[in-house]
Amino acid sequence: MKRFGSLSLLALTGALMSCGIGPIDTTAPTATLTITPKALVAAGTVNMTATATDAEGISKVEFYDNGTLIATDTTSPYSASKAYAFADNGTHTLSVKAYDYSANMGQASDTLTVAIADVNEPNDSVAAATALSVGTPVKGVIAGQDRDKDYYKFTAAAGEALKLTVQSVSVDAKSTLDPYVMILMPDGRTVLEKDDDSGAGLESEIRFNAPAAGTYTAVVTSFDIHDDATAKNDRVTNTYQIALTRR
Ligand SMILES: [Ca+2]
Ligand SMILES: [Ca+2]
Ligand SMILES: [Ca+2]
Ligand SMILES: [Ca+2]
């Protein structure tokens, strides 16, 4: 039996050699990944460059962001790029998978930190409020300080029927914010209305009629900061969108 087996293997090897097919490749390619930059504090593009080597040659290199395929490159130098915006805040594992012609795969990865700042900061007082107009939503984040509050100002006519919403996961599935919002009268002190979760899920919504013509202020923060005078809630993933509409 042994003799028969080795003869068989010899015959098979001979047949493969005569067909011009070499030994079966089971060695995975080696890969490296370089990402530039490794951290983003403003919206921008990240460039990924990979090297991949294999005795048999490389058939393709795939680029992934948190496990999602973003690009495939079949020619060296292997590269890809991706634009990141506010809603991408958080940690991203960028990785490459390099394949040879026998489907062996070698991989490499690195970490990208996206912490894009709230462009409306500092908006921590009535005097520094960001302008908000009907029909034009504004995006922000409760981050950058232990107890961030974001102030927005808008004008309303007497009796004007309006709706103010502060959405978190509805507009950014990765948002960690449980929003809380308060509307101040034109004196900048008297609270007209406040809301925690009248919107979808934990999101805030206030429907109101402006009692008088003037400039009102909306103050956005997290429920934690509102509820606990010592709570700290500083996360780049505390993203939200504030919007004012007529109803
Ligand atoms: Ca190989
Ligand atoms: Ca903020
Ligand atoms: Ca602020
Ligand atoms: Ca809430």
C-alpha cells in the first residue's frame, strides 16, 4: 500500500509538472498598512497605502473600515482613500487583506481616531449663541468640555407656531447622546419650555407658539448633564442635529 501510495504521488507530481503547474502554494502574502493621518480633528480625507508581497504574486488588495469593504486595488502601489465627516466620530479599525493567486490571504491593520470638533464652539452662552433658522438644521456635539451646553438663537414673530427638535440616533446611528433641550424667552433667562424625550426614543421635541416677537435661545445638552449637577459627559460621539420648523 505504501509503495502504491508513493508511486501515485510521484505520478501526480509528474502529471502536474508536465502540465506546467508548480507545487501548490499555501503561503499567505505579507502585508503592511500605512494610514495618513492617524487622527482627524476636522473633516477630511484619510489616505491608506499598503504593501503586499508573495512569491506567487498578488491578485488583489482589499481595504476595509471597521470590517466594511471600501476599495479594491489590483496594481501596486496599493492605495485607497476615504473622506470622514462629523458623523464618523469615533474609533475606526482600518485594515487591508492581500490575496495571492491561490486565495491565500495576509492582512494588516491600524487604528484611526476621528474626533471632529463642533464647528459652532464656543457657543456656551446666550451671547455666543449660534444662529438657527427655520428649515436649516445644524449639527453639533456635546463634547470638548466636561459639561458642554450649546446655545442657539432664532427669531420668531408673536404667535408663530414652531417645532424645535434635537435628534441623536435618528440622524447618526452611532450617536451616544440622550439630548435635553430648553427654550429661553427673549430676556435670555426665563424658561419658556424644556424637554427630554418627547421626540423619537430619547430625542427631544418642543412644539410651541412664540408668546411674543423676539430672539429666543435654545440650549442643548445631555440628559446626564441636565439631571446631575456634577455629571461629566464629554464624548465625541455625542452627536446631534437641531432643527426648527414651522407647523
Ligand atoms: Ca502565496
Ligand atoms: Ca458643543
Ligand atoms: Ca457649547
Ligand atoms: Ca432625551
